[in-house]
Amino acid sequence: MKSTISVAGSSLLALLLSAPASAQLYGGFSFGESYLEEVETGTVTPLLQFDLFEVFGAAANDAEQFMWLVGGTPGRLSTWAYGSPNGPVDVGPILTDTGGAYRWDGMAYDSLNDRLILVLAFPPFGAPSTARGLYELDPNTLVATQVLSYSTNGISASISGLGFNRADGLFYAPDDVGLQILAIDLATGTATPVPGSAYVSGSADVDGCTVGNNKVYLIDDDPAFPPQVFDLSTGTYVTPHGINASGATSTSAAAWLPRSLDPGAVYCNGAINSTGVGGEIEADGSRFVGDHDMTLRASSLPQNAFGFFIVSDTQGFTANPGGSQGNLCLGGFIGRYVGPGQILSSGSAGEFSLEIDLGAIPTPTGTVGVMPGDTWNFQAWHRDSVGGSAVSNFTGAVAVPFL
């Protein structure tokens, strides 16, 4: 279910991001304020004023746990590490590869290709019309190179916000000319209207945009309009949580902070069991130790089979240990979740789950607490039968790096 400027409210921001949450939406106001919204509950927390400049764009690098912020005229880049007690850090001014110094109006992080894309909506007087478009920023040199020109590619649009959707590899942007969402493919240089994405009535100036959970979040310049949330899966808008967190008159930035575990962290597949497939395991919740929010799930198991989870800080591989039909994918000292309520039945659904206490990971010599920077590996052992004979098997294994 996770990425400057000196921020007067940095300690508050750090506290908020270390509090239990599955996903948060960051919004920045161009007058320096910002807020966080817990998207599942609608809880909104205003943050204090930024000290240095207005915030026009924001993007989150969840893998490395920090955010980029851009703002000011000419635009400056800042970074902020999740939970940092020191607040965001100013990196410096952004220049184009042709030497232009512009005000950047939005940004998005392409996590598939590890690139940061900026929006140039309003080039200064005297700049060529071809300057409007999208730019790739090198965060080390602070040089932005154009990757899409609106006029050269025949795109008539007014875009101030940008979001990236990892599910389809496309960028999404609010178009204040067509009053709709555009899907932008940088590989082909095309911007295509998304069917059914017309703005809500009266909304005509959307500045912030981000994508999370296959939904596009549009942040209106006018705080009287709550965020518009468009579900890409269904092609319809969903009822948003009402946000009117500030008296500011101009909202300009948005970023999605998923703060989630990656179920793709499975490093070892389960051997085939009596269902005809291998047992699977996944970890859901938050990588942040302070969240105390992690649940293990084992699935594709035989019905009504007993089993339990095992854990180690070391990976390994042992085929058919103790005559098991499966493979043990843990090494070192292995702990077992066999305490009260921890030996589980797969039931008729062929699955079981366990909420994990990160302060009490079992080991052969007692329990230990998870520390930030630790990686723990989990697997599930379960009973099975082959030809009427009792056997056992293992699911795959998942590695969880904690923060």
C-alpha cells in the first residue's frame, strides 16, 4: 500500500509520514502552503508555509523514499527525504539545454525508466512557441532537455500538471483547453483525450495532477473544487473526499505517496502442491517500521490445510527438507510463527493470513524487533496430501526491506 526548500513545518511533515497510513496524496499551494490527505479516510492535514518559494510541481520517488519539488521564477528544484527532520533541501535553478531559465509548472517521475519529466506551460515572452512541452530533467546537472513539443507535434493544450501511471507506462495530464484528461505517450509523441474524462462542471483551471492506484487525481486551482478522481479502470469519475484544507486561492502541485510493500518482492516460487499450482505468499501494508502495519498472506493452498509462517533474515535454498514436497527458501536461523492463534487453517478458500508484530519477530532464541534497514524473509509451511499420504509443502518466499 511511499521520495528542497526549507519548510517551516518539516517536523510536522516528518511526523505525518511516519504515522500509520496506506497511501497519501500530497498537495502544494502556489502560495507556499501544502497538505497531506489520507486517501482511504479523507483525513486532511494542512502543513505550514514553505520558506523559500511557491510550489508548482511535485513528484515522489517511492523506491528511494523522497520527493522532488519545483517552484519559483525561474524554477528551482528541491528534494525532501521522507521523514527527514531537517526538511526539504534546495538543489538549485533548472536550465534548459538551450540555456533558457523557465518557470516549470508540473512534474512527474517515470519509475519504469527512472526519469523526471517537467511541464513547461508558460514560456517567458520572447521564447519560441516550440518551447512549450515536456522536458526530461537530469537531477544531477539540473539541465532539462525537451522530449515533447506541443506545437511540433500538433498538440493544442494547456497543461500545468502531470502524473505517471506505472501500470500502462503513460503520462496523464489535465488539459484546460479541452477540459479533459490527456494520455501522453512520449514514445510516439502523442496526446490522446481519455474517454469520459471531461472536468466536473465549472472546473476550468486544473494545476495539480498525479496518478495512484490506477486513478488520476486532479487538483483544481480553485480550492472550492475538491480533487477530481478519475478511475482509469472503469473510465469514470469516483466520488472524491472533500478537500478544502486552506484559504489559499491557488493550488498547483500534487504527488502520490503510496508507502506500500511491493508484492513483487517474491524471490522464490512455491513447488506444485495438490491443487496443481505452487503456493503463493505476499506481504501487504507499509515498509515503515513505525507504521506497525504488515500482514502476510498465503494462497493457492490445499483446502482446510494447517500451516504457519516462518521467517529469517537470511535467504537460502534447500530442496525437500525433511521429506517435504516443497523447497525451503530461507537460511540461517529460522523462526516459526507457532504461538497462540498463529497456526492457521487454509479453510475452503485455500488461504490464510497473519498480522505481523514487527516488534516481536520469532527466532530460535526468542523474539527480536525489526529495525529500519533490516530485510526479513518470509515463507509459509503447510500440510498437504499426495495419493492419500500426508506430506507437507512450502509457498514461495518474499523479502521485505524495512524503512
